[in-house]
Amino acid sequence: MSEERTPFDSIEGSLEYIVLLRQAIETARGAVAIEKRRAQAEDARRRIEALQLVAYKLERLASHTDSSRRLLNDLRTLRRLLLNEREEAAERRTDLAHP
């Protein structure tokens, strides 16, 4: 059975997923704001409270995705640094072996 590829097979794929998730969160936040205004116009207190909770949870999720994006960027930078150092070390070994 062959392994299926996922968005999480690489740091770049994970970053792309996080960016898409963040966009979806912003879309949802806009929709919640519209619904909250409707509920306020209808004086639907319980619905307003529920929408405030939804808005809070979306804010927390946005914060977590922002943190995840920063962590993934850091990991990508570190990977590039480490790979470059390995390539440079391999080149130095090759240069020393072939004077």
C-alpha cells in the first residue's frame, strides 16, 4: 500500500495549511460579527452571548495559528541553516581530499 501525501509532509506544506486556516478564521470572524449585529438588532441576548463566545474562541484559534506559523518559520530557517552548514562542510572535506 502506498503512502498518501499530506499537507504536513514538509514544513512548507504545513505553513501553507496554517495560512489557509488563518484565512478561514478571518472569514468566520467576519460572519460572526455580522450575526452578532443581527442578534443585537433583534435583542437576542443568549444568541449574542453565544456569538461573543464564538468570537473569543476564534480569536484564541487565530492566536494559536499565528504562533504556529512563527514556529514553522523558525524551523524552516533553522533547517536551511543546518543544511547549508552540512553542504559547506561536505565541500570543505572534498576540497581537502583533492588538493
